[in-house]
Amino acid sequence: MQVHFIAIGGSAMHNLALALHHKGYAITGSDDVIFEPSAGRLADKGLLPPEFGWFPDKIHQGLDAIILGMHAKADNPELLRAQELGITIYSYPEFLYEQSKDKTRVVIGGSHGKTTITSMILHVLNYHHREVDYMVGAQLEGFDRMVHLTEENDFMVLEGDEYLSSPIDRRPKFHLYRPNIALLSGIAWDHINVFPTYDTYVEQFRIFVDSIVKGGSITYNEDDEEVQKVVEASENTIRKLPYRTPEYTLQNGQTLLETPEGPMPIEVFGKHNLNNLAGAKWICQHMGIDEDDFYEAIATFKGASKRLEKIAESGSTVIYKDFAHSPSKVAATTQAVREQYPDRKVIACLELHTYSSFNADFLKEYKGALNGADEAIVFYLPESVQIKKLAPVSPQQISDAFERDDLQIFTAAVAFRDFVFGQDLDNTALLLMSSGNYGGLDLEELKTRATR
């Protein structure tokens, strides 16, 4: 097959391009800008476009399909040419469904935790040499790509994102997968630019549960009241299987998971990660991994990239970075670090970066989110608000939203850098949370300073 990618440089899109190239497809693509690591990974396989921009002459009748990324616009010249020629156009999730429609599809959904749960499942399967197709939203240790596609594997494990599918398909991605086996980890309002009300957002999860193939199953987090309501109200003829946070203890900074064979040390920590682990266990059991084999494998799981990722440790200093940006995840991640390091000072730095976090009404959702930290810092760039064409957000609005009198707020990258680099990190756990890059903060330099 000959497939052309419009906006090939995105994290998800370039991984799909690499997967199809590995499968033997002929791949071309375009984009107006491609950053690392996408650029280097595409170049390594000869898939990096020779020049950036949109070129309608790349679109021709010899193409079997177009895959359209969210980065493109509805008036993209290549897209318009493809529509004119009548070439089949897929969104990213549509194409993944086409690749997996004859397989057993396992879809992990939820406002938070889905990347970690999917990563845990894939780690366990890989540990036991069980071959599956997959799509996950983070780079995993032991995996070459974030997407893997074959003709022969029976299962396809998919991280089910609730964001939109493409510029011309406004359905959430996870509505298109039609799972046989599904999991729902949690519901906490997000993507306010697309789902302006809480009820509109929750409705997407109701549709997801109702999209499960009849006779299939939903494994759901009964610790989350909204998840429980959504699943139990569904009239879909599926099995409904609850899970909850398992028992665990902390001893000398080590998390011990209670198992039928007694306490077992694990690498990950925090109540939310233990909850994720419980969900992953049940999905693995649905896929033929027994409980003992799950525990054996999960003991070696160190986490997904950018999810409570330890980036430096020396003596009594430890630094973590995390993709957390939604209020519920920020609160859970901060509390996890607090619980793991009860005798250390916890400094939590949050960069506001998303559309939702710059919305004056949504900001109120962050109330108490940083309360687990001894020192709480919020950093944002007013220029980012302008780029997103949103109303200005003032430091006072942020302070009022978090309801923390000692909250420190930085609106300049240099000032934030100077603050972070100026901290005495002895007997300290520093937590950096963002879906952005902290205003260009040099993490390598920070690691070097912390480990001197």
C-alpha cells in the first residue's frame, strides 16, 4: 500500500508512519515543521520530508490512502487536493481501527492514567513474550516504537484518547475503536476548548461505554464516582467488572504491594499508580496472563516516559518530571511524591500550558491541587495565552483559583529558571509538572547541578 501522511511530524503520526514502514507500506508525508525526536526518527528510516510545507502535487491517484493529522487545518492544500481526487482519507484512529477490525481490540480510556495503564499492560505482555499489536502515548523501555502493527497478532491494545480525531472529524478518538475489552480509569473535566461544559465531557465517556462490542466487557475504577455512575447506567449488553486501589504499605521509601504471596516491592509509587496497576492486572488476566505472572512482571515496571519519571537522584535530593497538567492528575502526582518522601521538603512546580488551564472558569478546578507540597509554584507565559488567542490570565486569578496564600507565580522563563536553579535541594524532592517544556528550562543542566 502507498500511504501519504498530512502532518507526519506529530508524536502519534510519525510513530504510525514508522509502524507502517516496518510493515512494508510505501510511506510519504508532509508537514510545515517537525521537531525532535520525530525528525531524527523519520530521517533514520528515510521518511523525513525533503522540505517543509504543503505540496498538492504529492497527492495523486496512485495513493491508496491519506492519513490526516490534527496539526493540519481543514483548508490544507494537500487535503483539498485529496478530496478533489476522491482518495480515501482516514483520521489516525480510523486507520488504526481498519488495521485492527479483525482482531480483539483492548481499549484503555480515562481522563488520566490511560498511558500508564496501557504501558503496564504492554510491559507485562512483553515480559512474558506475548506478541500483540499496540498504540500507546509514551515511549516505553524495550519498545522501538509507540505503534506496532502486524497481520498475524490476535490482540490490539489501544490507548483511548478522548480528544478529537482530525480537523474534519470532530469525534473523540476513542469512539472509533469499538473495543471488545475496555477499561475506564477516571473522569475529570478536561479539553474545555472542545467540551465547554462538564456534562458534555462526561457524555463522551457514556458514548465510549456504549460503543463496546456487544458481549464485550468494561473494567472500571469503582473508586471514581463518576466512572461508576457512567458504567452502571449503561444499558449496553456487556460485562461490567469493577476494580479498586489495592492494599499497599510504605517502608523506608519503598512501596510494597499486598499480594496473595505477601508484600511485594514495586518500582512505581503513589495511590493513583497503584490504582492504575489494579486495572492493568485485570486487563492482563482477560488477555490470558494469570495473577502470579502479572505480579512477577509488574515488579520490574519503572513507569512510562514523562509519567512520574525520576530524572535525577543524589544523596537526599531527587527530581521528578511528570506530564501532569489537569487538576486531578496534578493533585494525585503531588500527593504521591508527598507520601513517598514524608521526611523531605517537597517543591512542586506546575507549568500552565493547555487551553483549559488558561480558562478563567476552569482554573477554579485547580483548588487544592498543590496542597501536598511544602512549596508550590505555578509558571506560565502570558505569550502562550496570546498565541492560543485567549483572554489574558492574571497572577491574581491563578492565586485565587489555587486558594493557597503562599503560592509563588512566575510569568517569565528567566525568572522561573533562576528560581529553580537557586534552590537548595538538600533533603528535597523537586517535582516538575507540565505538558510543555517549562519555558525552555535546561533539564540536563538541572540534573548536573543536582547530582554534584
